[in-house]
Amino acid sequence: MGNRHSIEENGLYLVFEVADGGDVRLLHFGAAPLDETAITEKQLPGFRMLELQLTGEDRAEYHGRSHRASYPGLRMVYDGHKDTRNEHGRLVAVTLVDKMTGVQAVQHYQFYDGIQTVRSWAELTNGGAEEVQVEYVTSFALTGVDKEGTKDRNEKMNLTVAHSGWQSELQWRTYKLPEIGLSHLADRGSKRLAFSNTGSWSAAEYLPMGVLENEEAGCSLFWQIEHNGSWHAEMSDQNDHMYLYLSGPTEHDNHWWLKLAPGERFVSVPVAVGAVQGDFEQAIAELTSYRRAIRRPNDDNELLRVIFNDYMNCLWGSPTTEKLLPLIDAAAEVGCEYFCIDAGWYAPGEWWDGVGEWMPSEERFPEGIKYVLDYIRSKGLIPGLWLELEVMGIHSPKLAETDDSWFFMRHGKRVKDRSRFQLDYRNPAVIAHADEVIRRLVEDYGVGYIKMDYNINAGIGTETDADSFGDGLLLHNRAYLKWLDGVFARYPELVIENCSSGGMRMDYAMLSRHSIQSTSDQEDYVNYAVIAAGSPAALTPEQSAIWSYPLREGDDEEVVFNMVNALLLRVHQSGHLAELSPRRRELVKEALDYYKTIRGDIRESLPFWPLGLPNQGDDWVSLGLRRDDRLYIAVWRARGESPSIDLPIAGLRGAAGSVEVCCKYPSAPAPGTEWTWNEADSSLTVTLPEARTARLFEIRLES
């Protein structure tokens, strides 16, 4: 046995070992101490702290397409470690070196006081005399994620991930490993589970996160990759244990490849990893606390103001002064606090492939757009505008002022997607252009809210000033974040919504900066209920913007369903409010009035799911938020024949004092709405006689 270092911090246990030959092994990362019997002496070499693959180096084992058994990863040896503290908490940094190439790697584990989550990343430095080329490096590597307990991982392990797509975001699914092809049949194999994103939509197909639960041991490991571009996560088996590797882009999966000259340095994409004694809900509770800790301090996540946006099931990107004024009046009347003019304000007709100047259309606003923005302000609302500042249309008049250096290039040609060019935020001219647009909107127009959309995927990257397409994309991703930091530094009160055709860039590189996230472009309010209910697993409730868009042709229950979709999260109000009947408009106002009484709890609450994570097609859906002795529970009956449902509410059985349950919205529910608290099994029975109906309940513990 080598020299072992044990770290206990914030309920986390981390153990790494330095073998006699200098090999560094991460033996344990979890919410309970290491069980020494779980790893045999023969298995120890498989517990890699870091994987690093350089071009021209060998591979070992039955690696297939996996990234295990890399070189010089297998050759690197211990070169010291530091255990310090900073403003976040404890920081452990372990240095490894490859004596053959001179490459040094420092593996960082940043703890956060009071939270069972670390941020992990690797920093590479070429300390040798020759250039090296990097194909892959882990930000976090852990073998033995299945080692607790005695049952086989085929039986005891559950993996939960979120599938994603346009209008179909946040589709959470839980799998046994054999269900997705990773059966435990040998001590190692060539099959891997790979969850990856290539391109500038970080959540195009999967959210960059997951939860791995060990049912037998009652513990869960969870992670998120904090990057706004390409990323990679994989699981497979090594030395008869299962591993998890998390990274930014790789050569084999994402077209990323990097040259490091002597003395040059590279920092990998940061990832967050944590562990709990508990299941998915406990994992998300810790991740929610971590997300709040790393987020840019801002008033928006304290105030949770109500936004009206004129797009969804409303003006559909064709605003005019005539259309907007009655909407502004109605939005003010029901209690909205921002009014955001969405797409189309900058062009008289079809505008998709001509964007780029971001100058107001005189045809749409004969009196000037400032007239409308001032009218919004006169009604007591903060004005907002939609932008898509990372692209330029292929027929934009602005193109006359540009050259190829402004744009992503591949094989000598500009990259196009959906009739737009992708701007390269490494270019100072692009930065100057973007800065001037923001300055004009904020300082000249008085805008306090920007909906920043992004409706293309720039693909594998750009060749300009890059070692590979993926290298160009990564450099651009980081340059965009740096630009965004500068905007918030200049305008700290400005709210910028993160939107990418809805939720296609839902990651915590962006959301550690943006206070609010568009979750979807879903146009059907019944389908949206599932997206809304699943969203607090992906981001904090106070950042999750949910459309609520009462329809012209709807009834009272349609309004209530729409409003319940948003009431436990962030309200993105829309719809033709000025054309609703007085009764239906009053239901909108009642909902927003109630929302303002609970939003102080929303920003401090933790989510739970009485019926488990929702799926599209479920008859019943439920989301709860818990803050101390107050619980808020949204219940949707989407479809099906059964008029009643039992909602298990954990943690209230045997609670001191009485449990008080009340339907808070609507305050006067339709006849047939019933609810009963069942003390014996700590459950709430709800009856909704008709499908496509919803209610919001409060549960309070009365001492």
C-alpha cells in the first residue's frame, strides 16, 4: 500500500494514494468514508486521478473508443500537492508530471463551505523542450463509482440524465445500466456510455449533467459540466469497477486538438461533482445550493420580477407601436414588472437573414422605438428588447463593414447555419460592435432587460487562429464569457436572459453569469407543464423562466393551467392579455399577485417531485418547493381517466404540530376540486374532475 491522503470536508470524503513508484490514484470520492475492502490490491492501478492522451503516444487495455488507459496518463507520477483555503473554501491541488515529456498536470478540487460539491479541473503546462499535442484530458476522473455495496452494478446502479431538444427540453430519464447497453460481463470491455455535445449549443441533445444512484448503498454521485460549448462525459469499466470521466471537448468526440509549446499552459473545462447519502432529490438539493453559491450576485435573483414578453402565442416576432400599446396597458394592469419587446423590432418585414445592425425599424415604430420604451416606463414597467448578438444574417447590411476575420471559418469559407454567420468573439472588432449595441440599448434607449437569443449551432468550430476546429470553438466560448463578464461589470443592474431557441444552452458557464434562463419554445401549455416541472433539476427555481400564455380562445381552466406552469419558478408572461375577457384577465392578475407573496421563498427553496420526475405523456405531474416549514406544490392533471391522485410528501410523517393544506391558486377553484391530507402515510390526495386542469397548494406546519 502506498502513501494515502484522506480529506474530509463538508460531508465529502476524498482519498488519494501515491504508490511506491509515484503513481497517483483517486481511490474514493463520496458522502461516506472509504470501505477499504471494496478495492483489491490488483484493482488499485485502475483508479486513475487523471487521464491525459498526447498525440503519438500509446494506448493500453481494451480501450475501444473510451479514453481510459491513456499515455502519458499512465506514466505520470506524483510531484507534490497543496492543501489551502480561499474565499470559497478548501482547495486541494495535486501535481503530476511525466518525466519523459516534461508535461505537468495540476488536478484541482475546490470545495465550497457547507456544500457537498466540489469544482474540479486540470491545468496542463509543457515543462519539456519539445512541443506536445493534446488529444484528451479529464477535468474529473473517478473509478469505483459502483464499489459501495455487495450487489452487482447491473442491479443496484441507476443513471439519470436529461435528454434535450428544441421544444422538448428537460426530458429526464432514469436507466439501469444494462438498459442502455453497459452490462457487467467482464472486468473490462470496449463498450462505453458516452454523453457528449459538439457545437455551440451545449444542451442540444443532453444537458451537461447527470446523477448516478447506488440503490443498495443509498448514495448518489452527481455532476455538471460547466461549459457553453462542446463537452464529453463517459462511463465504462476498468479493473472490474465502473469509472466516470468528465471533460471539455476531445479530439475523437468533438474535433478538439491542441498544441502546447514549451512553457505554454492549458486549463481544462471546469466541472462540478458532489455526493450525498440519498437519492436524486438529495443530489439536486446539494446541486441547487452549489449553483446559488457560484452564481454572480445580482438583484434579479433576489427580486424575481415578473416579465411580460410579447412573443409566445402573441405577436410572434412582429411588433408595432399599434400592437404593443394595448399589450403594455394590459401587462401593467395584471402586475407585470418588465415588458420585453421580442424579435422583429429592427426590420419592417421578414428579418431572419438580415439581422446584424440592430437599429429600430421606422416602419414598425413611426414615432421611434424610444416612444414605446418610454410608454412602457410611464406605466411603471422596466423596458426590454430582444437581441441575437452572436450572429449576423447572410444578407445583413452590416456585412459591408466586416471581413472574414469576424466570422467562424472552415476550409477557407464562412460557416453558415440557418442563413446566419457565427461571429467570433476573439476578434476585437466583433467585441467593439457588440459593446456599442449594448451601450446604445442601455444608455440611449434606457433598456433594463435584454432577451439574448441564439438560434444557430455553429458546429465543430472554426479554423481561424486555432490548432483545430474544436480549439477555435473553445477559445471563442471563453472569449464570449469574458465579454459577458465585461457587460455585467459595466451595467450591473442590467438583466440579460439566456436563451438559445429556448433551452439549447442551459449550462452553468452561462448560468453562473445570467440570472435567468429561457427553458423552452414549447407552444402547447400542457406539454410545457412537464418541462416546467423538470426544470429545477437543471437550474435553480429562481432562474427558470417559464412561459405562461393564456390563449384568446381558452377558458378559465386554460388560464389557470398556464399560470400554474410558472408560479413556482420565474414568470414569463405572454399571450394577448388585452383581448382576454375580464374574468380570465383577473385570473392572470390573481396568480401574479399571489406569486409576489411567495417569490421570497422561491429563491431560498429546494425542489422535490411527489410523483417522481415527470415524463411527457404522464396523466399527472407534480412539482414541489420546500422552504423550512412551508411547502408549495403544483399539481397538473394533463390527461387520463382517473380524477384523483395521491401525492407522497416525504418528511412530514410524525412532524410536530398540525399540517395545514390550502389551495392557494385559484383561490376559488371550480366545483369538484378536493384535497385531503393523509397523516398516516404523509400524503396529499387531490381530486380534479377534468383533464387539462391544475392547482397550486400550500402546506404549512403549524406548531
